[in-house]
Amino acid sequence: MAQSLSVRHLVGIKDLTESDIQLILETAGQFKEVINRPIKKVPSLRDVTVANVFFENSTRTRLSFELAEKRLSADVVNFSASGSSVKKGETLLDTVNNILAMKVDMVVMRHSSPGAPHYLTKHIKANVVNAGDGTHEHPTQALLDSFSIRQKLGDVAGKRVAIIGDITHSRVALSNIFCLQKQGADVMVCGPKTLIPKHMESLGVKVGHDVRAALAWCDVANVLRIQLERQQIKYFPSLREYSLYFGISKQMLDDLDRPIVLMHPGPINRGVELTSDAADSVHSIILDQVENGVAVRMAVLYLLAQL
């Protein structure tokens, strides 16, 4: 296995090799042991300053990155666009250059525009980690999802994973497809025709519109949130109707002839894509994903800091 990453930045899963993914997941396993100790900190990033630059609202991802940075003993600067000069018309590059002038070594960025982290890597010297760019990619979510599958099922290779829900507006879906395929998994996307992009089959994934058939086929169901805030037009008649045809209940999981693993990147619209009893059932590893997210982000930050 490679001892260092082949990339200086983590802007997308597309840029990673399979050995990069394996290195990140192996390193995350070591950090998961660290965060379960009584003393949860290691000095790995002492004297490294990380700026969390979020141009879009985020609670979970920002907290997860911040916790990962602090567990590694990094100095952390948080920047939120909502109360910043961005509102006064400052450009993305000016904003980041001002932060870098304060001698920041790494930038973790979430932005509503696809490609914004790629643009940044061409103009600044600091390592860049993409914490989600528009509807494009969310690489650390895909990595933590793969790590969670490995922890639960032992391996990703050969597993059948159904990604169910709002594929069109999800950055999680694309990153997961790339990440799972690079590790040898079979992938299906399932949802209403209006929420699955037309080019999906060209990515080598199965496409389905029957949620019960998808659940019967898969080993892992990764259920995505309906992203109402990104939908400019109505893609289905009502949330009630979506829930009726594509919502997943505990009864549906119990009716399967074998147990499957249920995942969700959060936050969950309870009663829409998942009923509460499904989200809290023995099938679910949703809270494990949250814990694993800190370990995976620690691994990413640690490995990039070595380059």
C-alpha cells in the first residue's frame, strides 16, 4: 500500500487512485482507535493552521472537520461567509488570500459553485480540502461512507450498494459512485425519474425506480435527503407522495429475506425518505457514520499535511 497520497489536495474522489482511498481508510482506522481513548488528542498537526471557509451553511460537516482538526492539535480558524465581506462583494480568491495572509497552511472549503475548490488549488499554495461544492462532489462523505461499510461488512469489494433518493441535487451521490466503483462495488441509483440525471447509466451504474426492488437487490442502502433548498422547480407532486412511493420504513426492511445495512448522510427528513423506526432500527449505521466522519477527516488532514 502507498505510504503517501498521490494528490496535494482533496477536491474530488475522481482524482484519487484506489491506493489513495485504501491509505485514507487504513489511516482512519488508526485514528478511530485514538478518538475512542480517554485522551482523544494527538500532536500530529501541532503548529499547522487550518481555515474552515464555509460559503454555504453547514452544521455537521463543519463541526466534524473542526473536531478532527482539534483532535490532531491543529490551530483552527473558522470563516463563515454569512457575516463576511463576501456579502460586500469580495471575490472568492480575495477572501481566501486574505485568510492565507494570516499564514494558514490548509483550507477546508464548502461552496455553492461546482468547481470552486479546483479553482482555488490553481491559485494558492495551501492544501485544499473540498467539504462540498454545489451539486458536484463531497469527497470526505463518500470516504466515511466507505469506511462505515468496511467496518460493518469487512470490505467494500463485491458489495451491492443502492443510492436511493434525490440523485440530481446530491453531491454525495457522485462522490459515492466514484469511491465505491474504485473499490470494486456494484452501484445502483434509485429514485423518481425526475430526480435521476439522464447521463447516470454512462457512469456504469444500474438505474432503478422501484425502491422495494432496490432494497431486495442491495447489501447496503444509502438513502439521500430530499434537497428542497436546491430545487428551483417541483420535481414531484408532494412530500407525502414521495414518501408513499420512495420512503423506507422498518417494515420494508424487516420484510427482506436477509438483513441489509441502512445509511444516510444526514440530516434526515424523518417521515419523508425514512420513517423514524427505520432510521433508529438495528439495520441503521447512521450514528456510526457520524463518528467515523471525524476519524476519516483526521486521516485526510493528516495525510495532506505530510505532502
